[in-house]
Amino acid sequence: MASLKILGVRVDKVDMLEALCLVDSYIQEGSFHHVITLNAEIIYQAQSNEELKDLINGADLVTPDGSGIVWAAGYLGEPVAERVTGIDLMLEICKQAHHNGWRIFLLGGAPGVAEEAAQALKKDQPNINIVGTHHGYFQQREEEAMLAQIRKAEPDLIFVALGAPRQEFWIRAHREQLPVKIAIGVGGSFDVVSG
Ligand code: UDP
């Protein structure tokens, strides 16, 4: 997969269709994959945070989320075709999930928001298999029970909406305990989807 670096941070040159093909192949493969949708703000934060830079550069897929990324890629003579935003990727994956029977877990947002987002997604894709939700305002002592809930639900994919870059660090810290094939940070997407 072709990629470029913007201020030392990797971005993969994928459009939405290519990102979806990769998601499909990750599910077939079956091992854990971390997908990041990158915007300029995270690149800015990574300039003073080597750990964040390493985390992004080591992810399985880094899509060009922000318009600033698309602009910078063009400016550097390494154009990317289009934005692949967290919310669009989530919605497109949900369409595929509806057809392929992928099991989905929604983690994040204020109490009730992930459940409302699940209801909204089900309205669009009645056969979608959302196997569980949990809000994003958990205490550390509640984390083990939450991880047990996620494991029991046996999702293929987890969308994590804790805001960037917290969600990326959370995914990396818990990758061994997450029984999923794909984890994607989606920022404020549940707020948008739930209306
Ligand atoms: N959030 C959360 N737990 C927290 C802090 C934030 O679940 O401890 C949620 C918040 O409710 C919101 C999302 O994370 O739904 C962050 O949205 P924002 O638009 O700020 O994130 P960005 O898209 O900029 O990463």
C-alpha cells in the first residue's frame, strides 16, 4: 500500500473503496488490526508527542480524514484521491456489515448516545448486527467489566468514540484484551449519527 509522510506522520493513499477492501481483508485474516482516520490536529499533536507519532506510524491503516491532509498531500506532490473520514468509513462499514453479518460493538460517547447511534444505524440497515454498546465515561475500575462485556459480545469490529487521540491510545493499550479483528477510533461520530 502506498503511503506518504506529512511532518513525519504516515498517511496511506487510500480512497474509500480501497479502505473498505482492506477492512474486508482484515476481517478475513482474523487477527487484530488498528485503523486510524487522521486529521491535521492529530499531526500537530504528534509533533510534540513521539509516542503518538509511533502509534500512528505503526497502525495497520491510516486514512486521510481531514481536508488539511488532502491539501498537504497535494502540496507535497503525493496526492490522495479523497477524504476517508471516520464517520463516512463507519457508515460504509455498517452497510457492508449488514450484508456480511459482521458483528459490531459501539464504545464511547455520553451515556445513552452509543445506544441511540445503534438504533439509528439499525433504522438504516435493519439487519445490521450491533452486538453491544457502552458509553465512554467509564472509570478505570469499571474497565475490566466493560472489557468482559465486549469479549462476551464477540464483535468483529469495535468503533471507539472517545475523541482523538485518547481513543487511539486506549485501543493500543487494550489490543490484547479486545477480541476483535478491527478497532477504529471515530471521534464524535456517535453524536452525529444519533442526531
Ligand atoms: N468522549 C467519551 N469519553 C470521554 C471523553 C469524550 O466518550 O472521556 C466522547 C464524547 O462524548 C464525544 C467524543 O468522545 O462523543 C469526542 O468527540 P470530539 O468531536 O471532541 O472528538 P474528535 O472527533 O475531535 O476526535
